[in-house]
Amino acid sequence: KSVVAIVGRPNVGKSTIFNRLVGERISIVEDTPGVTRDRIYAEAEWLTTNFNLIDTGGIELGDEPLLVQMRAQAQVAIDEADVIVFMVNGRDGITGADEEVANLLFRSNKPVVLGVNKVDNPEMRENIYEFYSLGFGEPFPISGTHGLGLGDMLDEVIKHFPEREQEMEDDETIRFSLIGRPNVGKSSLVNSLLGQERVIASEIPGTTRDAIDTPFTKDDQDYVIIDTAGMRKRGKVYESTERYSIMRALKAIERSDVVLTLIDADTGIQEQDKKIAGYAHEAGKAVVIVVNKWDTMEVEEKTMKEFEDKIRDNFRFLDYAPIVYLSAKTKKRIHTLLPRVLEASENHAKRVQTNVLNDVIMDALAMNPAPSIKGQKLKIFYASQVSVKPPTFVVFVNEPELMHFTYERFLENRIRDAFGFEGTPIKIFARRRS
Ligand code: GDP
């Protein structure tokens, strides 16, 4: 998916535009306990094109001077985006700060679309001509508060998207990424999986937009490890900020089939672990929970069981994810990891037979009929799997409102029991049969 970044000095209205473009997509996502949504990076859609949007205004560097902040934000956009939306304020004219940003963007050679915000009515369009002098071609008058002009601007943005090959969809390669708090052992695990040399060999300093993805083959299966924040040594100021590392993690998750969410056995589960794991779940990716540094634990029969109970308790939303205990350092139990990754990936892409699915649903219904809501009874006519990655099912019913989430959960469990979806979330939607 292409990435669009919005940049500009403070108060030109970046966040308003961001929220407009992202629209309702964020709020319709189910509420998962323990997950706070970060609005710096989100999915957006224009006509039939989906893209990812970054609000660089959300990347803050504590109390650094404004100019340093703006430079860092522009740099994030330059590093990460395919197209940059440079926003200025039509009421203020061109300011020194705008020129600063313009200079940085100009040198980057990335496509830039100039949005002149706060042009709330047609008379104000007269003001936009001076912005030609910034050197980015036609300025697009927009109004974040009134939602005006966005379509024309987006048409222009989309024209600059690079053509992408469909390779990611068709091939058999399993793409996975490793996420987790700093120091949980992500780089160590990558090194252990690959053997030290390969990682060092592929480490290219100063690489910007293109993440370093490392391919390898194990038991005739091709894998690619997707680069994640914190796995390489980085030098720029903004790279240590939490929001930036979240953004990198989200980008890595997006490109993965399977996400390995790492936990440090030594320090135990922490609040941040839940938040990070929540991103993988929300993205609908296959998930494997990896408990690293298992070498630091007193090895007893019950240690693993106790740890598992804690994980299940803390990561209820990941009840489908298998847990692997290993040590990246000593390589103990490391051979148990890839089989789980493979299995999760296969289940993530699994398609079930419609007739078998319907047998399962009808059996479930017979065993445990849906409870009535306000005297009305849910009727299920049939079900069908509408997509994969993750497996998504539509259940056609008399009235979707009668599908209580506990009943949906029951159906999910029956489907899981019948088909084995270990490692992947599955989605179920109730639709009215027309
Ligand atoms: P990252 O920030 O998640 O990439 O973590 P690193 O891979 O840099 O590891 C952080 C620290 O944990 C380093 O000092 C590693 O040597 C140590 N470490 C990583 N894996 C293990 C492990 O399995 N056992 C132990 N005891 N230490 C580990």
C-alpha cells in the first residue's frame, strides 16, 4: 500500500485533515481492551484506492525547539512516504517556517502536493496564488473544517502513487515481523534464526524508505523477515521516539502475514507488551507469542504452565495465538518457532468448504440455539467464507441485531474447533438475508 504523509508547520490544520481523510475507519474498529489507538498512522481510502496516512504532527520530540521538530517531521515524511502532502495556511500567506519545510521537501525529490488549508469559502480562493512561489506547482485550496477541496487534492496525490507489483499476494513466501518492547530480544532472535553473518551483511547504513527484508529458506519453505523498528542501529533523533517506533512497527505489521510478538521472560509481562500485541491483533494478522530469554527461568515443570496462565490472562484478545518459549541467546527451543509460524500462516490463508461450514453452523445451532432478544429469535439461513487473511465469514440471518456477541463468540469457537484456525484471528459478520 502506498504511504502518504502530511507535513507542515504547527496549526495549519494537519490533524483536522488527517481525521477527515481517515474518516470513520478508526472508530468502527472493535474495542479491544488494553489497546489504545494511536492516530499518527491510519488507513484511508479514496475512490477505490487504499493507502496509509501519516500525520507527522503527531511525532513530538519533547521540548526541542520548533524548528528542530519541524525538520524531524519533514524527515519522517521524506523517509517513509511515497507522496507528501505539504500543508500551508491560506489565511497566513507564506511564512518563514513554510519556506523551511519547503526547502527540505524540495531537496528530497519526493512527489509533493501542496494543500492550502482554511480556504473556507470561494472568495478566499484569490489568496492561493502566492503559494505557487513555493515551487510545488498548483496549490490545492482545501478546508479541513468544511471538508472542501479534498477530492481534487486526493486525485492529484493518487496520480503519484508508484505502480506496485502483485507479488505479495500470490507467492508462497511467508512474511513475518518481530515486534516487542526495546530489549525483548528482537534483533537477537533474528540473528539466531539467520546466523549472525547474514544480518550484518544486509545491514545497510542510511537506508531510508525501503526497509531491509531478509529472505531465508528452511525446510523448503521460503520466509522473509520484515524489518521492524529498533532492529537496526539508528541515528536520527526522531527514531527514538515512541510514536515513531510504533509507526515503524505498524508498517512492518502491515506487510507481514505473521507477527511474532515478543515477551521477555526475565522482566515478565508489562503494560506496553499488551499495547504492542494489540496492534498485531487489530491488523488481522496471524500472531505467534514468543516468550524469549527462557534461559533465565528456573526450569521446572510448572514454570511454563504458570507463564502460560499469565499470558492468557493478560492477552485475552490473542487467545488464538500459540505460545513459544525459547532463548534467542542460547538457541534453546528455537527450533519450535518456525513450525508455529508456518502453521499460523497456513491457517491465516485457509479457505473452508461452504457445505462443511454450513454443517458446522447448523450443528452448533441445534446444540445451542440463539437466545431470544426482546422476544425475537435469531434465525440463521446460511454462512459463507468471504475472504482469507484473516478468514472472514458472513452469516446470513433474519435480523443482524439479534446476533449477540456472546453467540457470535460461540459460533467462532465451533468454527475453530471444526477447522483448526490456530494462530489466526477470524472474523464473523451477521448480514440480513435480502
Ligand atoms: P531488541 O531491542 O528487542 O532488538 O533486543 P536485543 O536483541 O538487542 O536484546 C536486548 C538484550 O537482551 C541484549 O543484551 C541481549 O543479549 C539480551 N538477550 C536477547 N535474547 C536473550 C535471551 O534469550 N536470553 C538472555 N538471557 N538474554 C537475551
